[in-house]
Amino acid sequence: MAKYIIIGGVAGGATAAARLRRIDEHSQIIIFEKGAYISYANCGLPYYIGGVIPERRKLFVQNAQAFAQRFNVDVRCEEEVIQIDRERQTILIRRLNQTNYEEQYDKLLISTGAKPIIPPLEGMNLEGVFTLRDVQDTDQIKSFIDNRKPKHALIVGAGFIGLEMAENFCNLGIEVTIVEQSNQVLNAIDYSMASFIHTHLQDQGVQLELNSSLHSIKKDREHLEVSLSDGRIIQTDLVLLSLGVRPNSKLAKDANLQLGVKSGIQVNEYLQTSDPNIYAIGDVIEYPHPITNKPWHNNLAGPANRQARLVADNIVFGEREKYEGSIGTAIAKVFDYSVACTGLSTKSLEKEKLYHKSVTIQPNNHAGYYPNATTLVLKLLFNPKNEQILGAQIIAKEGADKRIDSIAQIIKQRGTIQELMQTEQAYAPPFSSAKDPVALSAYVANNIITGKMKELYWKEMLHASLEKVQIIDVRTPKEFSFGYIQGAVNIPLDELRNRLEEVSTDKKKYVYCAVGMRGYLASNILEANGFEDVYNLVGGYSLYASATRDLKEDAKIVKLPCQIN
Ligand code: FAD
């Protein structure tokens, strides 16, 4: 009878144990979990803190006893594995009472997850300073909120968890300031997309301190005093450090298992470590990104679950299932918006020096004539030479999830714009338009690839020299009166054919409308009438205004995508 040992009993570990049992009824399976709980919903923790999930027990997918009984697995909570002896195929376990004992294994699976990053700065251990990773952290934050009734919370780091917590703190009536060292929230998406979220966060009353980093935290009598690197001090009642995670790979390192360049455990395509009897999955591993082929941590629950199923098969049947890698398909709710992304962003493509272009469209989530349509912003990144799709980002009130998933499927298959154009989307007016945003993004990309549309990006528009460029705004005079790009002449689309004499014959023409559609029609008209060097602003004025807005200005001057209609 084979003996399988799993270290870590949450997303990856518990899923692997259940699969192991399903395919090998007679093996001995032991899970060691250093925390008090297994198989809980860490993705739900922010919503329990915010009261959206009112009952704590709902966080627990299975309790240890029920899991043990259902799957005939020996679950040992509050027991930490402190050493792996690869030669003897044993592990050393420390109980809560600090006594140690050994267990022997035939196959070992490491699913120890990741640890929140805590910077080596003054004040990180003060009462009221938290990280959020597990149930214990959650209970501590919840109890602090219940007992101390904080009025203000400061979140350091504006990733997905930081923003989810911002919303949940606000739900509890707690004022929120977010400190983020880069110039944008949500580093997984591009600045222009994040700019819509900046406005939305400000609209919700969240104070955004971008380009700011944490220097230290001190305890005042009643408050915490947070010093920023620019010398400013913010008084707060609670600090949440949400600066990302590092793989929990010390156990593997001490056992001389091969680590990768980012200190995650290196695994082969069968999710096997440098020791053939030891496997690893989840946040603790690093694995090549399918597009860049460079090692990365995706730190997401979906891939951890997929790897768990696959690794169980390899443990029982030998190395036969290959892991294809994750492209980082993710989604988060940020107040009224969903922010979703897949594949690579412009930033990462530039870093990897991968040639690419992008389109950004802002169609409705469903037919405009059907009530309550809202605007969806979709950015698609692709290689115009071989047409491969490289990434996508969506911000929407509704409909981001299904669209990002369908683009992700094409990216994972190394699909092209042609293939995206060929995909089918279910349509009826309450759900979509006959030309779904996904199809539309592929059509616009195809226009660029085939040379039908010369694209112009907001940064190029920002740096346009009026000596060399004529900027033409083809929106209506009313739209123009609400705001326009400096130096633009207003020639509404429907008047363009009759006002061609106003169009320069020697300068480049930068044409724009609200979101890009009328600009494209205008550029067609101009080209058909013999004008050369006509470029259409991708994403239109809406994207340009959002991306160039000074955050200190009144957020209301920029219309959010969902307010365009
Ligand atoms: P974990 O689920 O973290 O499990 C690792 C376990 O190993 C821990 O319980 C730990 O106590 C235990 N352990 C570690 N060392 C030892 C040891 N030596 N001995 C015994 N036990 C040990 N992902 C998404 O895709 N979508 C989301 O919406 C999302 N939201 C999230 C929200 C929060 C607040 C957090 C913290 C994470 C979120 N994630 C989300 C990420 C997702 O939860 C992780 O990617 C996933 O849990 C990784 O699974 P894992 O098995 O690798 O690690």
C-alpha cells in the first residue's frame, strides 16, 4: 500500500488529497496542516471581514473531520512539517506542544503556499498592523474591528487583495487611504485601464496615495502614525500590509530541493521537484509562463486546483500528465466594477521586448436598446506580425468574467486574432450584442493588422506637436464643449465630407472621437478622399482623458466608462 504525504491542507493540498483518494482507494494519505483549518476559502476572507459573508462557518468548504471521513484521509491540523529527509524519505513534524515525531513517505507533495511580504521597516509588529493570508489573520482583523471600531484604515499596496479590502473596509464605514509605490493600482493591468479604477476609487471616497511608499509606523497614544518616504505622516487606526507574497519554500530549500530564480520550488512539467519522489504545486512553485517561457508565480486558486488534480494522477500512475502553465487569468471586484485580466500586459510585453500592438474598445455589455446597458472597457494585446493574442484586460460593471475567460481560452491555445474572430458568443439582447465586445475587439485588431486603420495611442497623442500634426475631434459640438484635447479642431463626423477643405494636406492627421468608432469612420472618409497619414486614437477621448487626468483634479471631470452612455 502506497503512502502519500501532503504538506499544506488548503487550496492545493486538500484538492490533491481528494483526487488521490478518488484514484487510489487503498493508499494511505496524510495531510499535515500547520494551521487549525483545512480546505477553507481564502479568497472569501475579505468578504467575511466586510460582512458580505456574514457567517464565519461559510468559509470552511469542509472541516477536517468531515474531510477525513469522506475521503479516508488522515488530517493532522496544527502540526507543522519542519524538515524533510530525502535520503530516508521521512519528514519531521512538530506538534503544537512542541514535541516532534517522524513519518515515512513513498511520495511527498508540498503545497505550502506563500507568505505575505512584510518589509523590514520600523513598526511592522505594532498592534493594529495586519497582513491577510489565512483564517487566523482574518479573525485578528475582525476582532480588532469589532473591539476598537477603527474609523480609518490605511492599506499599503494596491493589488487585488488590497483593493478588495478597501471595498470591504468601506462597507463597514471605515475611511480608507491606499498607499501604493507605483503610479497605478493593480499592476497586472496597464496604466490607462487602471486610470478608470483610480477615478472610481476616488468616487467611492478612497484616498489614493500613488507614487508613495511606506517608511515606518509608530504608535501615537490613540492612533498609528504612518510615515511615508516623502516625509508625510498619515494618522490611522489600522494598517493592512498588502504588498504581495513570497513562496513558502524554506522547507524545500533546507532539503536542498532545486529552487528557481524567484525562490519558488522548481518543478518539471509533471510538477515533480528535483527529487523524483517529491512533487510541489500552488503558490510555492515557479513555472514557465506559456508566453514568455520565463519562470513566474501566478498565485491564483484556479491553477493551484488544476495542478492538484494533475499531480495526483502523476503520483499514482507515474509521470503521464503534463502541466501546460498558467497565463494568469484573474478577476476582482472593485466596488461597482469587475477588473479582469489574462496573459501579458503592455508593461510586461515591453519588459520582455515582445513586439505588440493593442486595441481598446468601449462597447456596451449588452444591446444598448435593452434596459440598463453599461459600458465595458476591453483592451486586447496582440502581435501584429503573426497575429498571436498576448493578453487582455477588461473593466466592466457586468460581463467582464465571461469575456475574459473566452479570450483566455484562445490565448492558452496560442490562438490568433483570426481565431478570436471565429469564436462564437451566445447572444440575446439582455446578455450581449450581435457583435459581442470580444468579436468587436478582434475586428478592430484585424483592421490594424490589415492596415485598414492606422492606430494612435494616448501617449503619442499626448506628445503630439501641433506644428507637425493636425488634431481633429469628430464628436458633436456638445461633446466637444465638455472637454477636448488641446489644439483640436472640431469637425463632427457627419459634417466631415462637406468640410474637407479644413483638413491639412501637409500635416499628419490625428483623429479622435469618444471611444474610437467614429474616429475610425472619419479616418476612412479622409483616406478615401486622398488624405494620407491619418491616425485614429485608440480608445478615443474617454481613454485619453482618463489616462492623462491629474489625480488631484476633481474626478468628476472625467467621465467613467459606465457613464458614457
Ligand atoms: P494555500 O491555500 O495558502 O495553502 C498552504 C497551506 O500550507 C497553508 O494553510 C499553510 O498553513 C500550510 N503550510 C505551510 N507550511 C506548512 C508546513 N511546514 N507544515 C504544514 N502546513 C504548512 N486566488 C484567486 O484565484 N482568486 C481570488 O479571488 C483570490 N483571492 C484571495 C484572497 C486572499 C485574501 C488570499 C490570501 C488569497 C487569494 N487568492 C485568490 C490566492 C489563492 O488563495 C492562492 O493562490 C491559493 O490558496 C494557493 O493555494 P496553495 O495550496 O498553494 O496555498
